[in-house]
Amino acid sequence: MNIGIEHFFVGAKYGLDEATALAYLETPSLPRFEPAQIAVLRALLLNIARGNSFAFPQSYPDGSFGAELSVADTGLVNGLLVLTASLQRAAGDCVGVGHLISSAPGKVHIALPWGRKLVAEGALQTAFSAVENILKHSDSEPLLAQLTALSQQWLARAAVGGLSPNTWRFAAAARQRGIPVAIKSNVLQLGWGVAAVRMDSSFSGQTSTIATRLARFKHETKIILNSALVPVPLGIVASRENQLDGAVEKLGWPLVVKPWNQEQANGVVANIRDRALLKKAFDSAIGLSPQGVIVERHVDGDDHRMLVVNGELLMATRRVPGGVTGDGFSSIRALAARVNEDPRRGNTKRSALIRLSLDEDAEIYLSEQGLSPSSVPETGCFVPLRRTANISTGGTAVDVTDRVHPDNRLVVERAAKAIGLDIAGVDFICGDISRSWREVGGAVCEVNAQPGFRPHWLGAPQRDVNGEVIDKFFAGADGRIPTTAITGTNGKSTVALMLHHIWLAAGKVSGVCTTQGTWIGGDYIDSRNLSGKPGADVLLADPAVEAAVIEAPRKGLLIFGDPCDRFDVATVLNIQDDHIGDGNITSKEQMALFKSQLLKRATKAVVINADDPLCLPMGDGLRNLRRILVSVDGNAEPIRKCIDEHGTAVFVRFCDGERWIFSSEQGDEYPVMALADIPATMAGLLKFNEDNALFAVALALAHDIPRQVIAAALAKFDNSPRCNPGRFNFIAGFPFKVLLDYAHNPDGIRGLCEVVKKIPVAGKKIAVIFDLGSRVKAHIDACAEPLAETFDDFVLGGQVQRINASRDYRGGDAVANMLAYYRGRMMVAGVTPDCLSMWPEVRAGISFALDRAEPGDLLVLLTEYKDAMAIIDQRLGQQEL
């Protein structure tokens, strides 16, 4: 058997909702596990979970983590997928479980979620090795120990660079709630655009920097709390040893020493009752905090960690110091060793509990209790080994949330508010949390920014405290903004920009990514082609964006996968002859099937082209989705049927002698606007922009944007570079007409030729065409005749990189082969040789055409916008000089 990964998609693919890897497994058969082997696999999963149990909620959205391996499907692939996901999670990658894509004799393909490429590859190989061994061997106990050790060895390496346990839990809790999760530099973005919240462990994007600084410097915290009448321990700040006698005289015994600016009980020594330990604790603390050490009166009582979120107590735990409980015959040393057998205990930050250590500090504390490591405590007698109850020093915790007295609740909530933290871990000392601190005594000894949640996970493992924090932040919302995905052959960029303008007219800060660039609001932020996943990431990460419009081209879907896990609205505009033969797509029917997959991620509505026989069936089988049909003919059979069934449709009807866009909803028809009132249609000259406008209207209606807003926006949408760069733009400033467009496939070029024929010109019509030559020979064949019938002169070329990669022009000089073929086909179509200029480089070809054009001519540039404008801007700038 052999296993590997063929391709990493940064987007969602094959039905998964996250970054997807396409993996393969070469195997002569797909064996199933025997009962004994299932037991080993489950035990291995449980051992992986135990070693990192604090990093995992009790369950995961797919219910497949740990020992919950499905009994119904215990075959090779299922075991492999569950084990791979468990290893990735234990390494700190928050991923789901993959699934089988296809199975053929000798080879299966698997969709595998991933967070880090090397971790995904390593987890897959480690899981595969384990599954192979389980299938081969029957001696379970030695095998389990061996596989556990190998898994832990791999995890020790893979965990470096993974999410922290708290951050991981926030990511998992968000995913359980359907909130999108993005991770950059181990910082989470939960949600999209304006609705997003950022998290770094228990720091949020709203956490105050000032509050964080105050919490870090403990003495400043005490000053703030004291002024707010929150009870705090009496204390002083000492920077020299000779100040300790004054502290003892003022405060009395016992004392607590803590560094000025440390966290997680680092350097803290509590319950100090003699001068020698006081000096030792001071020397240690001043080494950590040279600017000063806090010496304060020890407050008797239990140590509680109180989690306060947005000013309200969410959870309270009583922290228990690391220690042992006597059985009447075992020594403290033996009891500690027994406690350390708990697989949850380790020595790293990723361990659920920290191992007990009988170090010097423990022996000193035991001596103060009249004990030593060899002492045998009585049955039921608890012997603490640490003065503090922090989890990081071996302690554990008990949930007491339901026992907190209202006075104690008020104190810790006021403490968090006084410091100004949205998420605060308040350390509260109190003899009995169920009774008022006013009665039994108590004090707030610290307020922690970015608190760890381990006490709460240990105290109440059944609670998803990270999820409860997210619920506080999102208040039941899913953190999503309205999204639209637009794919198809022609018109994607124009429809996307039309919808973008409609959103702006509706008062929303819309973001849009197209092949011509990316806009946020009215700002053109990038001219590169970031359509699909790259642009979607930019839009959805921007905190200003309230609605996202995503052009999803074929190439982007093939290379990156789907831009996000789901969209509110999606459409396939049309399926035409373009890119057939690329990416193993050999027919328009296959292209339709490929692009229709995007519609399956729509959650609110899909917009269907009723005039395209390949698009019309795409809405079939999409249940619980609103279907909006689009047609240029209001009397077309699908439209009539849709109206009769009280569905939603957008179509063209005559009204007062003019062609109007109408919509039909619930059986009633409503006029939207006259097509002639949309400047981009050029009073009906540009039929393709009439089609594009129909789709823009349908997509806007799918988002419940009012018709009057739609009409107002489209009435201002024209063919200028400002509204729609590179799409039928007339460029002023030359003594001849210059038209810039991006028609590049047979349908697009035939449509453009029909328009150009109708444009009156005193001189010649000159075509500069540099994308068609980069395509297959069949496209040149299909376009040669309509081009020859429309234009007088030609400047022809192609994109060198694409030509060199083309199967049609292999052998020798691919560019020369293409130019020769192009020239020959144009001559067969009736163009004389003196009207043909062949150029291998686009910008040189554009310059040549600009030099040859004369007053009265029409120069049509069918090139990339950036190439044309680079030369045009240069020429116009020279004229100004």
C-alpha cells in the first residue's frame, strides 16, 4: 500500500468546508477491522486525546474525535481519516474529518482537511503506518504502547507552531456554531468583515491595551482596585532587602511575595511565615522583576479563578494546590508517583495537568507541615506540595460557579470593569465562596489579562467555556456578512461590479474582487487579478466590508478550490466555448457540471440562466433554496412556468414601447427599469450588458435589496474605466476613437463584432487582439470569419507563456507556430497580408497600432486592461507635456 497528497487547495473542495488536500491511497483492497483491532484503534485515539485533552472540547461537530470512532464504518479509510484528524488536532490544527471521494480498483481518493501542509502530510503518514500495523498484528498491548509512543514522538515535533490550546478551543467552538474561522500568525478571525471578532488565546480584538498593561503590573492593579473600593490585600512594594523588616512590622505574618510584572504564579510564594523564606522569596522575585517586588499580607481562604466576560461572571473554579491524598500506608513520594501516572499529566504547556514534583520548594513546604517525602499521611488526609494553587504548578480545579454568593460575584465583576478588561481572570481569595466576603473575609489578589482557561476545563469538563465566551461576543449571530459568488463563461466581472454598485447604493460598504481588480467601497485597492479565493480572503478579512461579491473563475476554482465554505447567493451566468480541454474538462457539459458545484454552497438563493440549456437544470435538486430564473424573454416557457408557480423570475417585457426589466415574485409582476436607462447597455447596442444587468437585478433581489435602489444604482453604471475597467471602455484623448474591451472567446468576440459593425466610422476599423492567440486553434477558427467581416486592419499576437504551454503549438518555436497559424486562418477568411501585423509582445503591438491609427479610425484593443492602459497612459502623458 502507498499513500500521499496530490494537491493542496487553499479553499474548500470536494464537499468539505475548509482548506482541502486531495490525497490518494494505493491499495489492492479496503479491509475492515476485526473487533480486537477496533479496540486497539480506539485505545490509540484515546491515548492521543488524553495526552492533549485540555486542547479538545468534549465533542466536535462531526462527532468523530477520540474514542467516538464510528462502529458502523470501521473500514480502512474511515479509521485512517479519523486517526489523521485526531493527530492534526493534537498538533494544534483545528480541522474536521475528511471523507472518501472515489474508489477505483487499486486506488482511492480522499478529501483531507488541513491547517499546515507539513502537519497534514505527517499526520496522514503517521496514521497510515499505525493503521497498517493494526491490520497486520494481533498482539494488541505491545502494539498499542508502540503506536502511542510513535504518535507522541511525531506530535512533539508537529505541535511546534500549532495553535495554543485556548486558541484551538475558540476555533473549534466557533466552527461548531457555524462561524467562519480564519487563522493568520496564530491569531483567529472569527466571522467575516464588519461582523468579525479577532482572538489571540483569550485576548480579543476589543481587549484594551491600557487594561492589559494595568493587569500586568500588579501594584498598579491594586491601586486601581483599591480606589474602586474593591477589597485587596494590604501590601507594599519593596525594591531592597532592608525594606522587608518594615513590611513584617506593618503587615505581620504570614506574607505573600510576588514579582511586579509576572504571570501564571511565576515567582509567587504564599503563606510565608519566617524571615529565611521571606528573604529567599524576595531574592527570587527581584531577579524576575528588578523594578520592585510586592509584599502583601497573606489572605486565608480558598483560591478561586473567576472568569468575567463583558462585565459578567461566566464561570468560577476553586483551585486546589498540587498535592496528594493519603491512603494510610503509602509514602508521599509513592502517592505523588501514583498521581503522575495520570496520562493527562505532563511537563509541557500542552499537558492537561502538570506532573507533581518533589523538588526543593516542595520539601521545604512539607517540612513546614512537619512532613517529608517519606511520610505516610493518614487515609483521606490531603497534603499540599505547593503554596499556590495554580494549575501550572501541579494543581487542579473544582467548579463552584453555582455556589458563588451575590456579593462575591459583584466584587469580581467590579474588579474586571475597574481594570477595563473584556475577558478577565480574577483571582479571588475567600474562605467560603457561598458566603459573602464581608462575612468570612476575602480579597481580589490579581486581575489577569488573557487568562488561561485550564482551571475551567478541569473544573467543569462538560462545559464548553470557550463556546460560551463566543456566545457572549456574537449574541447568537454567526459572524457572516452577505456573500455572492458569480461564475460562468462571460460577463462575470461586469455582473459582479454591477452588484457591487447596487450594494453601495443600498448604503452598504461592499467589497468586490474580479479579474480586473479589487474594490472596497468606492476605493480601487488593487489592480491585480485576485478573483476567487485570493480576493475573497481580502474582502472577508477587511473590518469595513459589510457585503462581499466574489467573481469565481474556472482557473481559480481548479487551483484554489471554492472561495469560502458557503455563500448566501450564487449563480452560473452561462456556459460557452472557453477553456474546454483545460483541467481535464473536455466538453461544455463537463464545464457545466464543474461550475454548478458552486451552487451547492448557496444557502439563501441561486440565480439560474433560463436561456442556457446547460444552466437551466442546475437548480434541480437544490432543496430549500430560493430559485430565481433569468431570461431575456418574458414569454419563455421556463419563465411562464415559474410565474404560474409563484416563483421568482427576472425577464424583459415591453412597456410603453420600451424594453423593460421586470421581476415576478409570488405571481405578481413588478417593473424595475427600462433597459435604455442603464448607460452600460448603450441604449440597447450592447446586448451582452443587457444580459448582465438582468443577472445583477436577480442577484440583488436575492439579497432582498429594494427594486428602487437597484434601478437607481444601475442608472449610474456606465462603461467607463471607473465603473467597469477593461469592458467596452471608450478612451478619450486621441485623434481617433479608442475602444478597450476583453472579448477573448468565440461568443465574446462574435458579440463584440456585432456591436462594432453598428458603430459609424469615417476611417478604418483596426483590431488589436492579444488573448485569442493564446487559446486553442479551434477558437481562432471560430473567430476568423466574424473578425474579417468587421475589421479592416489587424495587429495580432498572444501571451507568450500560455502559447508555450499550449498543446496546439508544440514543436520548435511555439510562438512562431501560433503566429503563422493565426495569419493563415485570417487570410483564409479573406484578410489580405498587408492588413495583418503579427507581434509576439502585447505592449509593442499596442504601440504599433497607436502609431498607425489616423483621425477618423476606430481602434479596438482586445487586450488585458493593465497592458493597454500602461501604453495609453504613457501616450496621453506625453501629449500633455
